[in-house]
Amino acid sequence: MMTGQADALPTNDFNSTRTGFQFLLAQLFMAGALLSIWEFLSGRWIDPFYISSPSAVVQKLWQWAVDGTLSMSFLYTFQAMAAGFVIGSILGFIVGFVLGRSPFLARLFDPFITAIYCIPKIALAPLLIMWFGIGLSSKIAMAALIVFFLVFLNTFAGVRDVQQHFLTAVRILGANKWQEMRFVVLPSAAAWVLTGLKVSVPYALIGAVVGELISSNRGIGFLIGQASGLFDTAGVFAGLTVLAVTGITLNAVLKRIEQRALRWRTSGS
């Protein structure tokens, strides 16, 4: 029996790997087909002024890569996104955890947090620019503000979702407050928190780019705004391509981290 179970694990892993590879091939095929259709339609059925073409977009990306525009702009946007993500995540986790553990504070601050949350964040951009200037700081603030609410809401929900009978069980065993948080509250809220972090990554990128579109002379958002002002459709699509690839890559990394961090949830199934 033990040998049969041991032999089954590599087979399952192999099947899972093969299925993942097949999905990857299917996705690459779909992407290639869509790009081919786009290239065919551009200039034949649709004016390139409106949709450009994949070849023109690649040429624009190559031009930016050669003259250093792409690396400089990407690093600027990535700095704003990363700093905003870290700051917003830390603050969102702390506030969400504290309010989740304290019904009194949650009820006290609820109308104020709800009021700020309901304001469209782009409407706060002029105010952030007045406070932090037109440099990198205002982009970081915009990204952090968006990430804060996503992480806060998920952390708050995760902490409040802890099953009371688990807390009762560890208290009967003599656990103190710190042990309750370490062994019950944090593991229970981990899935919620990681989901909030994963969801907030593209929004951190959005916040940084929105700040660049409104007021900046660097970054991917600035390149998109500049290309739009010059009616350079290929430049707009090139900037959007960089953002899309960045978002996909970061999401894949966070998904892998989430799988490793929550491995305990499926190890016993």
C-alpha cells in the first residue's frame, strides 16, 4: 500500500505538469492567432491610425529599447508602483488587523473609512500633487492609497472571518493573546491577505500610471500620454503592452508565492 501511494505522487505531478504545459501551448496559440488577425486587418480592413499593428508596436518598442527610453521609463514606473505597493500593503494590513480585532474601533472609524473609500481615487490626484509635488512621491502616494484599501478590506474580512470555536479551543488549552494571533488568527486570515496583495498589484501599477498621465515627465504613463498627444497609436499600444506584460509577470510571481504560502491548506487534502 505504501509503495502504491508513493508511486502515485510522481504520476499526479507529471499529469499536472503536462496539463499546465498544454494550457500554455493553447494560450500561446491563441495569442499568436489574435496577433496574426490584428496584423492582417491593419491597413486592409481598418485604418492603422486607430489600431496600429503588431509589427509597428514591436518597432516602437525596439526604438525605445535602443535609445534607453524603455528602461528609464519602466524603472521610474516600477519604483512608484513597488514603493506604493509596499507602503499601502503594510498600512492596509496593520489597520485592517487592528480594526478586525476591535469591533469598537471598527464601528468608530467605519463612516470615515467608507467616505474616503467611496471617493474615486483619480479625483484625489490633484490633491496628492499639491501635497507631494509632481515628482515620484505623488505617484507613490496614489499607488499606496489604492493598495491600502484593497489590502485593508481583505485583511479586515479575514480577521473577522476567524471561527470562534477555534479561538475557544486554544483558550481552553491555555493560549495567550499572542498565541491566539499566531496560531489561529493569522493563519485563518492569510488567504484573505494574500488575495488582497495579489489583487492590489495591478492596481498599484494603475495608480502609478494614472499619476504619470496627470503630471509627469517620465514613466510609462508619460510615454502613453505623449504618444496620444502626438496621435502615435503604435506608441500608445507599445506602452500598454509593457504594462500588460508587467502585470502578467507580477501576477504569476504572486500566484506562485500564494501557492507556497498556503501549501498547508491543501497538504492534508
